[in-house]
Amino acid sequence: MSVATSTLIGQWPGLATPPAGLRTRVASTVTRSLFHRIAARYGIHVVMPGQPLPNDAGPTIVLNRPEEFYARTGRDLLIGFGESYMTGAWDSPDLSELLTALAADIGSLVPERLQRWRRWYVARHPHAHRNSVDNSRNNISHHYDLSNDLFSAFLDETMTYSSAIFPSDPPAAPTRADLAEAQHRKIDRLLDLARVGEGTRVLEIGTGWGELALRAAHRGATVTSLTLSEEQLVLAQERIAAAGLSDRVSVELCDYREAQGTYDAVVSVEMIEAVGHEYLPSYFEAIHDRLAPGGRAAIQAIVMPHDRMLATLGTHTWVHKYIFPGGFLPSTVLLDEVTREAGLRTISTRALGLHYAETLRLWDETFMDLDVTDLGFDEVFRRMWHFYLCYSRAGFASGYLDVVQLEYLRPR
């Protein structure tokens, strides 16, 4: 479906008019040539206006408005590529398949001679997106305070917004009905890694909507859970009260750097991505300082290859602009260095990338069945979130991204 330009004025003023000018015309010409070479190299079908879809299977991109696609992508690179999908300048009959084909060799899509000039033409992170104590709450709110109704509409009944663990490895075509059990399997494994049981004092960094805290409390633990999302705080407290566990679980609107107390266990699920490269040492120092000697931490983290992390460090991407301002994906190499310096010892690591690809597939299928207008959102938002979920899934399906569960010990 193509999005009419008139619908982009107002909520999406930056998308109302494609970029223009000499720089855009030059970039558009280069992009046209480069894109078609990339498509040919990776077997991607390019369908121009008026052409039928190909009969044979394979990744396909349909250019509804080619000139806009070349202009946006040429001017703003991957940000423009995503924005031109948001405006309907292009489509795909299978967006995940197309993005997975591109993600499989993303480091080589742009010729090496052009990559040498990367720092001159890629966008850099806005200063306002730094994850300082003052900025972090705004960064978190941008995504997690969108609407509890939205998240509850496409997540399962556990309201868990992180990778599940399915019974088989690799996962064998799980369905939506499998998701809640798979989320509990993930949570239980993290609690086991952190040795959470009767009487354990637990600090959770990143509440979500409270499922892990509830699960820990049912084991007999007392939990202090920290969040920067006001929407999550309200619903998590409601769920905890409904379960009759308010005496065991306290949810606080608090930055991890301002946490107090001593705990037997620290658990943090996919919150590390919101910490930022600059503040990664302070995150693990806080974990170390809050843990009692002999205590354990269990972290679930999205990671990327070390060389790509270094190459893209500081780059402002489509995901940063529209989904996760201030986000940063570390490498396991960096995590090893930073945790060692913080005084933590790595005990175990388990990779779960294909489980995340399936989790995202199930979320996207449910999301695409929604009428987002009933939730107060428009067609541009629907396309943006579909792109985000498929873009993320492609990273894990291709092996470019991974998600790991890490067990740490604070030595006595």
C-alpha cells in the first residue's frame, strides 16, 4: 500500500517532501547504480512501476516511486531506506525475506572505496540522545511509553518484550500459542543462573511489565525492580498487586546509576541496549557494587560482531531516529573487557539468536493483524513498526545479530 503524501503532514512533517537539491541529485544517481548492482549480486528481484511480480520465489522489492526511493536512500542512506518504506515509496511481498538477504552481508553492501569515506557522509548521534541520567528517561519514554494497549495487543499474556526460548534449538516453527511458555522458559533460566530462590534479594534493572519480578517473587524472593518508563511502572504495579505480591515486589522509577542497597542477585533483560557505549562501564560497575560478595548477575543482551560494532560506533541509524534513541549494541568482546574491569567474572554464556528471529516473527504476525487506528496510530506508524520488527528479525535470522544470556559472579 502506498501512503498518500497528504497523510504525512502533521505527525510526520519530515516525511512530507522527499529531499531535493544538488547533493540529493548526485547521491540519487549513485544510489540508482549501486542499488541495482547490489540487487543483482544477491538475487533480489526489482519490480518497477507497472511490472508484475516475479513468478519464482526469492527476495523482491517493489519500487512504487523509484525517484523518491533513490533520493531518500541516496541522501540519508539506511535512514532514507527505512523512511522511503514508511512513505510507501517501496514495498515487498515478504519484507523479512528481503531484509534478511541484505543483512546477511551488510558489511559488504557498500564498496570498500566508499566505506573509507564513511565518517564524512553518515549521520552522527544527536547530543540529546546521550544516555546521561538526565537524557535516559526521555530516550526510554520515546519507545516504552507509546501505549500499554499497543504492547498488550501484540505481546503474549506474559507481557514480555524480549527474546523467548523455545523447546528445540534451532526452534521448530513455533506458533503464537507457544510464546507464553517460551517466555517463562527464558525467565526461569535467567533466575536459575542468578540462583534466585526462597529469601533471595533481587535487583532487576529494567522492569518491563513485571513478569520476571512476579516469577521471582513466586519463588520466594524479594524484588526491587527499576524502570524509567512511567507507563510500564503503572501496569507492572497493577499486575503485581493483582497477583497479591506487593509485599515482595517494589517497582521504582529510578536510574540504575542511582540504585542503592545490597542484593544476592541482579537480573537485567535486554536493558543493556539502552545503556550506550559511553556508559557501559558504569552499568557493570553498578551491578558489581549492588551485588553482595558471592552474588550472581544474569544478563540477557543483544550483541553484534566486534568489527561491525567498531565500524558503526557513533552512527545515527533509522532505528535510533524512530525506535530506540540512544541505543547501542555491544559485542561479546567488549562485554568481556568491561565486565572484567568492573570486577565481575563470566561464568557462562548461551547464544539464542534464532530464538529471537522466531519471537520477532510471531510478534510481527500478531502486529500486522491489528487495526492500529483503533489504538490511535496511523498507517505510517504501522509501516514503521512492521519495518522495525522485520528489520530486527532479519538481523537475527542472518546471524548478523545475536542475543546471549550471560552469567556473572562477584567474587568473594
